[in-house]
Amino acid sequence: MIGSIDCMHWQWKNCPIAWQGDYGNRKGQKSIILEAVVGFDTWVWHAFFGVAGSQNDLNVLGQSPVFNDVLRGEAPNITYEINNTIY
């Protein structure tokens, strides 16, 4: 999986009152976070949805299954070529 990773806050208009403390962001809006890995061809390789909106992108990455897989050595082997050198 080679691609760009990013997080976005998705506004949650009907967030239950009991969860508003966890899902409220610094702007006072309630949101959940979508983390996605997308390839150069716009293929979505990974989506991780539902982290509380009070988190920032760095905290989301710390909870992400993508990085847990890499740390366990479960990332797929990929070969690529740069300047006629295969890696």
C-alpha cells in the first residue's frame, strides 16, 4: 500500500448528548474523524472511521490499525523504481 494518508473531521449534527464531551472539537462542533489512505489513482486502500472529534490527527494515527500492522511487520512487500533503480 503506497499512498497519501490524511484525516478529516466529519461534522456530526445529531451527536447524542452523552457523547458530546468526547466528540466536541476545539471549535465547539461535534465531529468524528475519518482517516484514509488513497493511492495516486484515487483507489482507497484504507479507511478508519469513528475516532472522537476531540482528537487531533497525530492521536488518530496513534490509534490507527495501519501503523499497528507496520509495527508488527504485516505491511505488504512492494517494489518500486526510481531513476532506473528498483527498490
